[in-house]
Amino acid sequence: MGLFQKSYPPEIAGRIPPGQRLVKTWPVLHYGPIPTFDGANWDLEVSGLVEQPFTLSYQELLALPMQQQYESMMCISNEVGGQYMSNALWEGVRLKDLLERAEVKTGAVKVVFYAVDDYSDSIHLDKALEPTTLLAVRMNGATLPQGHGFPVRMLVPGIYGMKHCKWLTRIQVVSQDYQGYWQERGWSDPAPIRLTSRIDTPLVGSSIPAKQLTYVGGVAFSGNKGISEVDISLDGGNSWQLATLKRPLSTLTWVLWEYPWQPTSRGFSTLIVRAVDMEGNVQDPNVEPPAPDGSSGYHTIDVSVV
């Protein structure tokens, strides 16, 4: 289990019982068989510190007003420059609407999510009431895949993926500071996504032709804060150039960036990237590991100009 804790995201690391085989269906990591449901036999309970608890069948959930949004998701175990992040078009019901129907009582602090595999986590009530916090039932125009949490999963923009509970069966409003599986083991509870950027092209160790145009590019992500600027250094941080940003799919997604580079001198070059979000926050250059709050530092690669 210790190996998994170091190698795989906390969404699944440590939940792998001895002897269980890890199954990988990119970008989903989990242990054992994926939970399977017949929509006709599934329901969702909304209860706890509310005036009007209720239960929804799958068909009743699908009949509620839906909201679509593009959102990128990132695992808290993602290293700087890592691949544990992805983007999709999601569709679902606003959690805010369900909580308003249930009539949350005074004194409520958190909303707890319970999954069929006994996993649970929580978010603060104010986060639950944000209009972009969804119970997703569709992904990229199709019914939510089993591996992504069918029949319904949480989407909570701005925080790491361990709190986007899959295979949801129960929502409970509580008055205490509920701590989920990973919070009990020292990982962040609010878990805000830390501003990050990476270089996807050229690859580490690439040979770049001198005096020919090469595009340096990648992605930058700041949860639900957007990206206002990406800078690229082609000389190990001695100078910085402003990259061009592509139009993002939404304020909740990563941003693609690129910079045209025509190196003139042969030798090794160290490329570094950094980003600034729409609130003016600058990416943290201090190198920190994923635990307990998510990784930080600048993504850096070396290439050869030949």
C-alpha cells in the first residue's frame, strides 16, 4: 500500500486493499472492479440538517433543470508538469438547487458526499452553494461513463479532484467540520487548486534545430480563477518572454499557450514556464511536493539546440 501512496493519486491510493489489482482506464485510476449500477435501482438521498429531506430516483434527477460547463480537473497528487489533469464538457444539476429544495437549517457548516464504495468527503456550505458546483450526469455529450462515476458524480470547480466524489449515493448537510478519508491522513481539506503551468512541447531532451522556427507550448491552470498571463524563459530564468494565450473553453478550464522560438546558438537550453491568474496571483516558484496542499514550483525542461 505504501508504494501506491507514493505512485498514485490520493483519490485511490491507500484505498487499495492488500492483494487487489490496480485497474487503469485513463484518466481514471481505481482499485478492483468499477462500481456498476442499473439506473432503475439507484437513488440519491439528500438529508441531514435540512427541513425537507428527500430522495431522487435516477429518472427524477434527469428530469431536473441541467447546466452545462467546460471544466478542467486536476489531482492533488499531480507533480509540477504532471499529466494528472484533464478537461471535459460536463452536464448536471446544480447542488445549490437541491439544497434550496431541502431548506438547509441554521447552523449548517458543511455538505458531505457519500459514495457506493464507502468513500466520503465534504465541502463547506458556501462552496456547495456556488452555481458551478454540479452533480454531473453527462460527460462530453454522453451519459456519464461508469469509470467516471455513473450515475452521478460531484463537480466542484477550483478544488482538487479527490473532493469530486464519484458513484454518489447520499448527500448530507452537517453542523460539524466533517473530515474525509484523506483529510484524516493529513491532506488539505479546502484543497484549492494551486496555480500551475507546464511545457508540453518540445519534449524533455529534444533536439531543436538552430535558426529554425520552433513553437514552445503547453497549458496553464488555476482552478476557477482563469489565466491572464504566461511567461516563458528560454535561458534558465535570466529573461522572460510573454507567451500567446489561446481562448479557453471557459473560466473553469486550462488555457493553452504558445511561444515562437528561433534559437540562434547551439548548445543546451533550459526552458521554464510560469503563469499569472485573472486575480493577479503569480505562480509560486518555491518547490513543494504534492502532500499536503498540492505541488508548486516552475516546470523546467532541458533541450539541445543543434
